[in-house]
Amino acid sequence: MEDAFLLSMTSIIEIIRDDGSSLGKYKVPPGGKPVSEVLDSIFMKHGLVGALVEDASIDLTKSDLLTAGHTYTFQPENLAKALSDPPAIMRRYKEQAPSSFDLHTVRRVQNHVDGPLFRCDRSHLGTLPGPLLHPIFGEFEDNLQNSTLLTREDHSFVKELCDTSIEFFKPESARQTEVFEVLGVYLKRRINQGAKIEDGSIMPCDGCIRGNSPFPIYAIFEVENELASTSTLKDFQGLAYYSRFCIEGKESTAFLFSTCPAFLIELRGPHIRVTAMTYQDQVTASFLTCVENIVHSNSMRLASVFKALKLGLDSLETFYDSIQGKAEGSKPLPFLDKFAPYSLWLNPNYKFKNSIGNKQLVFLAEDANKREVVIKFCRRYGDRVHRAWYDMGYAPELLEFQRLAGGFYLVAMEFLGDPWKTFFLLDDQEKTECRSVVLDALKKVHGLSVFGPENAGSVHGDAREWNIMVRRRNGGFEVKFIDFDWAGQHGVSTYPPQMNHVQIAWPNGVSDGMPMEQRHDVDIVSNPPGPSSYSWRRHV
């Protein structure tokens, strides 16, 4: 009743599901808010398609206006049926011809009032690292680092490709023909120059590799005669063609049961770059390589890039074959949250809920027992230290620690909800009272023999106030440490590269690549780092 009263007194509406859970509140202008805008927002935020119902019985059309102070119920539709009326982002993809993506167009669509057209490294939304977009891209990165995979054939192919690529071609089509012939033989796949789609028309991309049906697409090639020889930005042009393929295939098994992983290969003169592409709630992309020179002096690196690409295409074919047999009527894969890694959505142990704060790779989920858990993805984690400190009662329970393809780890741990809060949120008097409790806890855990009976103990590495959870208990404070990303062995493990020295004034000795020491933990707790006055210009 109180919520209903508050709604009636404000210019907002609330959308709820059939089970009563909220899909959010929306501001309503004086003239009302169109149903279509709210449905598009629900699709973008939650990956849900459906209709709105008023008073549990009145179905609303997309042109109807929603009235402030009311609560409306969202009813999901069959996904394949709903996709026949595409959301706003798909309409935007259709409006922009891929061939028009020059600098002016890219600036306009990426700075659009409704958000960037593509979620990628060059958008304010940011993106996920390639290995977290799909495991196949993680395999690509692993294979890229594994030179033992390379054979005589790989090196011989690269030599021929370098001989071809360094030539000067007059028409761009001549470069395409020559390079695609060599590359097609090596990949054991036909590279189509242009692609026929369902309505019989031709998608005029420079090249593509696809399955037996028009969709899915395995790879899109964008070719430029020489680097920057045209006004078109080839990476965005490739993403635009990919979006068109996804629109054409939106009712296919591949679209409904996957995020449509594919490679974008830019061949710009004697240069190559490989990018990961998926369709989540919109086209999402992440660079897998830098722009590599296709020259003989770079042959070892090139051999690894093309070997990883060849194996990646094989993996894509196997992946798409595996979902072609999905039974009629099976539940389609929902559109994924903009920041949720593929591995989280498909993990049978957890049900995704939402992101935590502004941390891109930290999420809240539920396990099979409806217990809330924190899931984070990182490239380094001190699991041994975390477990040892948990056994002493000074860390949340570590529920799962799993290595993923591409050098990432999935870390699942107990969620410390209310009344737990970070040390940072205590008032000054509480901080003074609690600090001694934290220092006493550090003394105890520093004395643990985590790495063997003769080692010098463990270190947290980043014991700042945000990484210490506290709660009142029995007239005092209980303390637990979180975020063991840097944790390791005292005097042996080192601080990571690219530490934030611009905003944080770390204590002496706490710096990139330096050994971590227990006294640093004590210093950080005793004298919390303030804003930094560091400038790299003074040190060069």
C-alpha cells in the first residue's frame, strides 16, 4: 500500500513480473510514456521480450501511453515470435548501410543519444575481454601463446602470405583475390566474396566464411588495399555487416540458442587484426590481436595468429553443429546482460542476478539453494590465501575457483550482505574503534603457514578500506577480508603491473613488480592511502 501511495504521488511507473518481482521504475512525462519505449528498455536491460498488461487484464498496444502512478505487469512472449518485431537497436542496424561507416558516421552512431550502436573497445560502455565473450575466443588466446602447435605447414603458409601481402596492388579486388586464395587453402575453407542471404540478395562484404546454411556466420573479412587508403573504418564496417547477418538469421537455431560468436579479420595492406564478435543484447566486440604486420620479420607471431584462427574456425563449426540439433520447442537462450560473461550465463551452478556496483567483472548470483553468491572474473587470484584466511574466520567462504580458457579465473564466494558493510562506510569514530580489530586480524592471518611450514607467511596485497568487510557483533566488530586478487606469499609474490598510482598514494615499497610484504598490509590499514600527486612526467 505504501509503495502504491508513493507511486501515485510521483511521475513514475513501476513494471513488475507475474511473480511480483520488479523490472524497474520509469519516469513518465506529463503526456504519458509510450509502451514501446518501456518494452525496448526492458529488452536492453534484461534481455526480455513481451507485452505490458494493465490491471491484470487489459493488454496494451505498443502505441498506448502509460500513466504516472500506475503499476503494470510484464508478460513474456515466445522469443522467436517477438523477434519478428525487432527492438530499437535492430532497427538502428537496418538504418545504416555498412558501406557508409566513415569517421563522421562512426562518431555519430557511437555517441548517439540512445547509446552506442556497437559495444566495443571504442564506446563509453566498454566491452568484455574476448575470452569472456565466448570460450572459443579464450581458446584462441591460449593457442596464440602456444608455439608448440606450429608445424612446417604453418610457417610455409606464412612465408607465402608475406610474399603476396607485401606486393602493391592497383585495384583492391586484386589484393582480395590473391590473399583469399592463399588463405582459403590454408584454412581449408572457402572465403566467399559477398554472401547470398534469405531473400536472395547479396550481402556485399569483402569476404565471409559461413556454415551450410545462410546463418551462422563464422568469420567476416574486411580488406583494404593499403592501410587508411579509404575513408571507411574497416572495423566498424565489419561490425555493421555482422549486425546485418544477425538480423537475417534472427529466427535461426544459431541465433536463438547462442550469442553467435564469429571472427572479424581486417586485412589492410600487409596488416591483419582479429576481433571477437558476439550478439548479446546488441553487437559486442573485443580485439583479440593488435594490428600485426604481415612481413617476414614478424613470421613467428603471424604463424601463431593464423594457427589460432584456423583452430578457432574449427571450434566454431563444432560449436554450431552441436546446437543445430536443439529440439523443437526447447527454451531459447535469453539475450544476455550487457556485462555478463558467457561462462556465467551457462554455468549450471548459478543463476545470474545483476552486476555489483560499477565493477564490470563482479556479479551477484544465486546457487541451487537460493543463497546469494558473488561471482568475479579475473586473471590472477590468491585462492590458497583466501581459503586459509577463511579457515581462520577472516574471509568469506570460497565456493568455486575455476580456470577458464584465455587466462581468466571464475571465482565464486559467499556474499556478505546486510548487516555487513565495507570499512570505508564506517564513520570516523567507528573506524578508530574498528582499526585495532583489523590490525589484530592481520597479525593472526599473517602468522599462518599457507605455503608450507618453513615459509614466511601470506600477504593480502590490497588491504584498503573497500576490501575489508565489518559488522557489529557482541558489542564489538567482526572482520573479513575480500578481493584476494593480488594475495600471495610474503616476500616472493609481486605486485601486478599497471597499478593505479594516479589516484592512489600507495605506501613506500608498494609498486608494480615489487615483492609484497606483510608490513605493507599493516601500513595500508594503519594509514589508508589518500589521493595521489604522482605524475609520470616527473619520473622520465
